Amino acid sequence: MKKRIRVIIARLGMDAHWRGSIMVARALRDSGMEVIYLGNQLPENIVETAIQEDADVVGLSTLSGNHMMLAPEVVKRLKEKGAEEKVVIIGGTIPPDDIPKLKSEGIDEVFGPGTPFGNIIKYIAASF
């Protein structure tokens, strides 16, 4: 990587899962990225932290089905704050029919269950 990429990882809303988001955070850290792990957060807190921490990437994680409401809200709030240049990715259990909708709402990439960590790392690294 040419520069040290800063990534925020957050679980959307009150989603109770944690294992996948922590494993992705560790894989990104082990690849040389700086990772700020937030745990459960609502869009406004995710956006404020991404701006305060000067994050390059906002990584969202979901298993509870809240992705169609909360993920676009993150993108909307980033735009309102003038931070639309941040790459926004999401991972978790997302129905295939929802992926085009999420991308049309400004999510840059969607990673489903079982995605190799290397694919996520390559996608982020290629974005910079």
C-alpha cells in the first residue's frame, strides 16, 4: 500500500453480531491498515467518528436486516457533511436483490458471507 489507509468498522444499529466484524477488522489491521473499531453505532455517530478520525473508508457490518435503512443514511450524512469522498463498504447477510439498491444509494461495495479477507483488502487498497 502506498499510504496507510484508515478504516472505521462499525456494526449498524443494535445488531448483536460481532465475530465477523472483528475478524474483518483484524485482517485489515494485519494487512497494514489503521483500523478504528466502533462496535454498535447509529449512522450519525459513524459519520462523526469517520470525520473526526479522518478515515478513508467506512466499513459497515450487518446481520439484522437493517442495511436498507441505515447504510444509505450513513452515505447521506457523509454527503451532508462534505465527506462524500470516503469509500463506504458493507458486509454481512444481505439478500442479493438488495445489492444493486445499496449501490444505487452510494454504497461502494458489498461483501457477503464467506468473502475471503483478501478480496476486501484488495478492494480497499485498489481504491487508493
